[in-house]
Amino acid sequence: MEKIEKFDWENDAREKQKQEIASIKGRELVLRLSDQDVEEICELTGRYGTTVEELLENFVGDLIYGTYCNGSDEHEYARRWFERCDLGMFPETDFVSYMLNSYGSDRVDVLIGCQEELQEVENEISKSKEQLLEYQNKLNDSSYDWEREVAERELPCRTREEWAEMIQEDIDYMIQEELPQNKQYRDQLRKAVREEWEKYRQSQQNRGKSVGTFEEDMQKLQQWYLKKEQLQEGKEKEEEHQEGADKEEQLDENFCVRSFSMTLIFSSFIPPSSDRLRSESSNTKGLLLTNAFIKLEKYLKRSCVFNKGT
């Protein structure tokens, strides 16, 4: 009989805490305090040989039972305080709180990823339409200097007819494949993002509460997500992040890989317990994953068309 090894929960917990400890770094927050509050909190922490930073770090750890916590009693009392103050007793019921309470932050990450991907796809569609018009104008312009373009792009064309044939291939590809695929992908992303908000809107209406517009709620969600990302990066990452932003001149292949990575994340997402939602999310996952491969294949095709001379 095959021996079944027992899962070592204690070792798993230790390894998880090691990973959490390794991620500890400076995080930058801005606190709005009066001069008197600053004076008194500094005096209080000074009397006990600690700092304001250590006090807040300990309180956060106790409140959420974090990586470091002073004990279960401390956690219980910190939690009681939070639930009795206005922040916990009268929580907001906006789109952000709905998503986090219903699904957790992983679902928000996926939704934000879809929204960002949607914007990029819409930008790509606009660029494709502009490029399509440019190609058509080239073919229709008998005075166009095709030889200069052949020289600059190092195209394997010896006559205007060969050049025109290559441009027509690009036009046909964009009309028959690129634009239809991107539009289909855009519509799928729109539906995936909108469906989440529609569930929230319906739940609020059932409770007799009004909601803002889709655009307003998505903006609030994006602001929450951005703040979380900034805190996760930490103070040490600020200069590195700025330097990376300055150098970020994205190539077409970067867009393809970024899209592919995002859809893989989407495909691994586990939806909530509802069977209906699980079915919907499963369909969405499959569509997005399929389109990731389509985008990868499309990029490779485009590379072949534009680099025939190399």
C-alpha cells in the first residue's frame, strides 16, 4: 500500500512567515496630524524608548494579525477598537468595498488588469485604423516615393508593383484579421469589466441605495489599486520606479508579452463560490487565454511581413 505523507502545516506556516519577513521594507505614508498631536505622540513614544514608526508598525500588526503580532489579546482589542470607531462601525458601501468584501483583492487585481488591457487594446485599434488609412493613401497616391520607403525599411522590392503587393498584404491582414480580432477581444474585456459593476449596481438597488456612474466607480477602484501598488513597492523602489518609467519606450513585442502575461493571470483566477459566476468566469478565462495566443501569433505574422528583407 502506498504511503501517504502528511502535510506539514507548521513547516508551511514557518516558510510563509519567512517570505513575509523577507518582504519587509520601508513604506511611505502621509499622516494628517495637528502640531499638538505630533508633540504628544513623539513625547509618548520617547518616554517608552520607542518611535512613532515602531508604534504604528506594531498597531498594524496587531490589528490585522500580521507578520509580527504582539499576541491574540492585542489583536482582539485592536480589532474591537477598529470596529467601534467610525471607520469600522459605519463602513463605506461603494464599489471598492463591494469588490473587496465579495471577492477579495485578487479579484480587484484581475479587474484592474482587464481595464488596463482594455485601454491598450482600444489604443491599438485606433493606431491600426490610422495605419490602414495611411497604407490606402500610399497606394492611391501615384506620386508617392515608394523607392524611398523600400530603402528605409530595407524591403525586398525591385518594382512598384512588388512594393504595392506587399502593402496590399498588410492592408488585407489588418482588415481580415488584426482589426476583427482586436475588436472581438475589446468587446470581451468590456463585458468582463462591466459585468462586475452591474452586479454591484444591482445589489445596491436591491437595498434601495443609489450608485454613481460606471466611470466614477472604476476611477475610485483604480485609485485604491494605485495606492496599494505604491505601498507594495515601498520607499526604496521610488527612484528605481521613476528611472524605469523614464526608459519605458514600449515595443510592439512588449505589448504582446504583456497581454499574454495578463491573460495567464486571468486564466488562473478562481471565481467565487456561485456556480453561475464560476461558469461565466470560466468562459471569460478561456476567451482571454485564447486571444492571448491569437495576439502572440498575430505579432509573429506581422514580424514576418515587416521583416521580409532581413
